[in-house]
Amino acid sequence: MSRSLATLSKLTRWRLWYRDKAALFLACLYYSALSRRALDLSAISEMASLLLLFCCLAAFGHMVNSLSDQEIDRAAGKHCPLAAFSPRVVLLLVAAPAVLGLAVAAFLYAHRPDVLLLLVVSFAAGTFYSLPPLRLKERGCWGLFTAAIAQRTLPAMIAFQAMNAWDWTAASFCALSTLIGLNGIFWHQLLDQKNDKANGVRTFVVDHGETFARLLLGRRIFPLEVIAFFSTAFLMSRKLPLVGIAATLYAAWVALHILMGRQKYRRRVTESFDVFANFYNLIWPLLLAALLLERNLSFWVVFVFTYIWLFFEEAGVPQKIARAFPAAFRKKSGVLGLAAISDSADHKI
């Protein structure tokens, strides 16, 4: 059982999105719920359904990217979990999240063609980004924006649309999500540029060079992200003052560390992506979950769930799940097809 869970995690690239991307999606859901005049328990099931759809989107996007990059990863010496399966099984595995997501959405949102359309566009964007003949990943700016919109913007739009929570804060949140996505894809392409160039993958960074990409990231994308961050925090603070206070204190803490020379984010390619990471991935969703609890004590389950989700690895949840099953059952489950992949470390895409 434990090996099957580990394999499922590797196939879906769980570690690459369960906190980094899902955290802000949770913040979108929680803000949408807090925007309602009456906060009742129906919001919990609604948010749970949308989180399931997000997981399907994220898993599909990462799996289809793995599928398209199998040969490239092999040439670069990277382990590809899909390589352990036959081509037919690979296609079934990759298609499974999309089929599940669309089926669930068709059942829950049959009366909401707007939500269904956004979901279909999201799955399509993930497909067109990775797979030929379009393979937007290798088409310059198209690849950058498609990745950012598919991974960040469209999920946020789905949350706000499904929960009828559009306002200026939601619009600003979508703009911020897009800029975070652009920052992230630049970061990813900069880290992978040597392997991409060696294997003939023509990403934006490979075509335009590292110097130009760093200049664009440092002088355009990241400053715009900072502006969008403060704009979103300010707009949200009109309804939820604690968000504005938390954002101000966090920004002051970051500025103090930069002035003291402890966080020189321009010296490493990852650091501009890391500046607000703790706020995006921990503080924002946890604070909104706490505000849900403050407004309705029945939402304690949401707060506990959020804490466990965000600290999943640190809390040793996978190990605790594995120990919860008898040794005989764990041994028996090891013969399943999903357990065929060795327990090697995850690698970044």
C-alpha cells in the first residue's frame, strides 16, 4: 500500500504542486467563501469538490508533460515514472485525471456551462502546452503564458466563477496568479536551460539567452508581481483587515532581511520566486482558514485540513499512513502494478 501511494505521488508529481500551487488555490476558495454574507456548511462540500477538480488538473498537467518529455528526460539522465509502464497503460494513466475531472464536473456543474467551459479550456491548455503538434512549450512567449495561465490563472478563475465570488479582489488575485506563474516558469526554464539546449528543446530562455531572461524576470515580471501582491492584499483587507496587516508585516520582515544582506534574491535564480513563497504557500491559506473558523466554528475541519495539507510531508503523514496498514497487507499490495516503480527521489520537471 505504501509503495502504491509513493508511486501515485511520483506519477502525478504531487510534491511539485500540492503546496506550491494548491496553497493559493485554497486561498481563492477560502476568500470566495468568506465573501458570502451567510457562511454555511454547504461551502465545505463545494470547496472540497473544487479542490478535487484542481487536483485532477494539476495531476493531468504534470503527467502529460512527463509523457511528452520522456525521451528528453531519459537523455538527461532523469527518472521518468511513466517509463515503467507499457504505452497503452501510460495513455490510460495520463488520461485518467482528465476523465475523472470532467466526469465529476459534468455531474456537479451540469447546470453551469460557464464552469465546465473553463475546466475544458484548462485541460486543453495543459495538453497544448506539452503535446505536438502545437507543443507551445517550445513556442517562445506562447509557452510562458500558456504555462502560467494553465497552472495558475485558470484554476483561480474556476474557483471564483464556481463560487460566484467575482469582485476587484478576485480579479487582482487572478492577475497576481498569472505573474506568479510567469515567475515560476521563468525559474523552471532557467534551471533547465542546459539540459534543454543539449536536447534541442527550444524554450524562451534557450532562444533568448539567460541574460535577457534574468533581466526580464528581475526588472519586469517580479516588480509587477510585487505590485499585484500589495494590490490584492489591499483590496482583500477591505473585507478582511487581518490580511492587510499580515501582508504588511511579512513585507517588512522580507525588506529587513534584504537590507541586512540575508536574502539577496537576485544572486540565485530561485530567490525572486522565494521572496513571497512563505506568504503564498503558508500564511495566506492558513490565515483565511482561521478567519473561516472565527466566523463559523463548524469550519474547524477546514482549518485542520489546511494545516495537514500544507504540512503533509513535515508531519510525516505518508509514513503514518503506511504504518497504519498491517505488514502483510503492505507486502501484498507491493505486487500491484502501481508498485512496480522503485522508490527513487522525485525530480523537478
